[in-house]
Amino acid sequence: QVQLVESGGGLVQPGGSLRLSCAASGFAFSSHGMSWYRQAPGKERELVAVINTFGVGTYYADSVKGRFTISRDNAKKTMYLQMNSLKPEDTAVYYCRGGNSWGQGTQVTISS
């Protein structure tokens, strides 16, 4: 079955960086666009970034544009989200989505 496993979350200070990973299995990873979402406490889940099958086409929410970079390694069946210049408002559970499935999420907390 489809399995998406996120990792790389944690607690960092404002201005810091984190790199999230999403390891995929159970579907043809290289044939699917992939995306990252996040959900902050008390808020709806929102789209953060999208990457197409070849890793060339990307989309970013305005709130993260210029700070986050989405990428993928089809040989490793893994997607990444490099997050720089992190802000307290980036605090959320980050989920990867692909193959019509969701990962379990990884917590990102930005606090001094």
C-alpha cells in the first residue's frame, strides 16, 4: 500500500533552517506530482509547495516563497522541503501528499 513517511521536523529558533524529507513507497513515485502541506493549531491545512514529476515545475504559497525550496529525488523516491529563514508563524505539522495519500506529519516549531 501507499506509504509516506515524513522526517526532519524539530524545534529551531527564528531565522534557522530545517530540511524535511518524505520517503515514499507503494506507488510509482516518479509518475506523481508531490506536495507539502502544513496545519497550524486551530487553523485549516494549507498548501505549502508543489513539485511536478520531473522536479522542474514548482509552486509555492506566497507565505513561503523565497524561503522554502521543494525538491525530489526520484531514484530515492524521496521528496524534500528545505526551509530557511524560519519564522514563528511557520510553526505547524507538516504533511507530505502524493499517490492520493497523506503522510503522518512531522512537527515543526519555531520559537526562541
